[in-house]
Amino acid sequence: MKTVRFLVGGKVQGVWFRASTRDRAVGLQLRGFARNLADGRVEVLASGEDDAVETLAQWLHYGPPQARVDELERIEADEDPGLDGFEIR
């Protein structure tokens, strides 16, 4: 099990990035959230099986068709015991 925080920059707000991330994460049985940040990036916290987190990480490099990902920062994190499902915040 692993938990990773991603900060995604580029054209990622207003293009269904959070909803698409949620759909992908739910399909991978991950827990966590996706939320817009004031600086225009999207923060994604994903927790679950190593392979599932890595699959989401690869997808985050591109995101949904309308998005343009210019940067993807990855920060290893501690698991949040309060995570239940994957939500949009």
C-alpha cells in the first residue's frame, strides 16, 4: 500500500480533470481526493495498492482529452486513515 500526493499544473481546471481523475481512481479502487488549488493546479491524493497508484500516476501525465499537463509533482505521503472512497473537493 502507498499514498502519494500529486500536484498537476497546466490547463487542468475547467476541463473535467477532477471528475476524470475520480472516475479513473474509483476504477483502480483507490482512496483519496482531487481538488482545485488557488494557483490553478489540481492536487490529487491517492492511496491504495502500489500498482494502482502507479497506473493513476501515469494517467495524470496526460489527464482527460481537454487537459494539457505541463507539470506533475509527486510527493510521497503518509496514509490518511480518514480516507473513505475517492472524492472531489
